[in-house]
Amino acid sequence: MFEVKDIPLSDNKRDFYASLAQQLTGLLEGEPDAIANAANMSALIYQFLPDLNWAGFYFMRGPELVLGPFQGKTACVRIAVGRGVCGTAVERGESIVVPDVHAFPGHIACDSASRAELVVPLVKDGRVLGVLDLDSPTPNRFDEEDREGCETLVRIYLAASALSL
């Protein structure tokens, strides 16, 4: 059984994300179930990434995103493609860093405390299968290093998980 080790906070985000990626790799090793892996990944991110109020997944179900495993307050269950930050990330097929969600046209406020958001699409074989969604109560919480680090985590998740539409 994999045991999560403490990841010390560091001013160097690249080192932090490298440690988080190493932990995630060990945590998911040998487990192909996409839902179980999403649950553990959400918990790992929520536990170690500072200043979050929500971390979780939405998966494509037909023409919309449907809530998957997460950590945080209750959330919106269904999001249309092209709507909000998550739906826009699916539509574009690329990650989106939002410094202030109140300035993002069409933002969906599941938790009114959220001020910043990072959404990374789950792209496999050229198809978007869902998104990893992170929210923070702090404006400007996420930057390009967070985007790059979370994209690496998503690649690890996709490589380990038997996820398809």
C-alpha cells in the first residue's frame, strides 16, 4: 500500500510540483480505475496544494460535463461545454488560468468564496474527456507554474487510468 509522505512547502514551485508528481505516480501505480484515481488525486492535491477551497474533476457525459470526485464544498453537477471556466476549457481544449473569476464572462459561482480558478482539460487521443478544476479564495492564486505543474499531474492521471468516453 502506498503511503503519502509530507511535501514541504517551498518557494520553488517546480520542486514542489515534482514532489507532488512523484507522490501521485506512486499513489496511482497499478490502479487503472479512473474514478478511484480521480478521488485519490483530488485528495492529494487538496491536502498539499495551499490555499484551495475546491479540487476535483468533471467528466464528459454526452454533450456536458458531469461532476466527478472532488474535495471541498458541494458543487454544480452539470456544466455545458462553452459555459463557465470548465466548459470554456473543454471548448478550447486548453488549460485556463483565471486570476479573478468575477472578471471571467459567464463564470459559474458554485462557491461564492472562490476568487481564482485553474482548469486543466483531460485530453486523451485528441479528445477532451473531462477537466481537473481547482478553485481558490485568493485572487491571483494560480500562475503559469501552477498550470504547468497541474498539466503534468493530469498526464500522470491519464497514463494510469483507463478513462474513455
